[in-house]
Amino acid sequence: MEAFAERLKELRMEKGLSIQALAREVGIGSSCLCRWENCQADVKGSQLIVLAKYFGVSVDYLLGLED
């Protein structure tokens, strides 16, 4: 999940969003986002889809399976 954590943080920062701002935008708790970025929790498939759609990337990209 390290690749996911890195990509999530990178995408969030590219948009200039704090964890709290991203949480509001996508309807996911800020504590979940924080744990994901710190590799302290696994993300669910449905949440991956929400994030991928928001950032305009594929789920595979978020997971580090493609560049």
C-alpha cells in the first residue's frame, strides 16, 4: 500500500488540498485519508473508485500498478 499512499498524497498536494479539504470534496473521513497516507489502513474498493474519479486517474494508477 506504499505506492497508494504516495500517489494519494502526491495527487492531493498537486491540487493544493489539505487532507480535510479533500475529505470534504470526496465525502470520505479525514481520519481515513490520514491513515491511508501514513500506510496505517487499507482502502476499500469503493473508496478507490471515488478517489480515482475525483483525480481523473485509474484505480491501477492509484495502486501503483501503472504509471
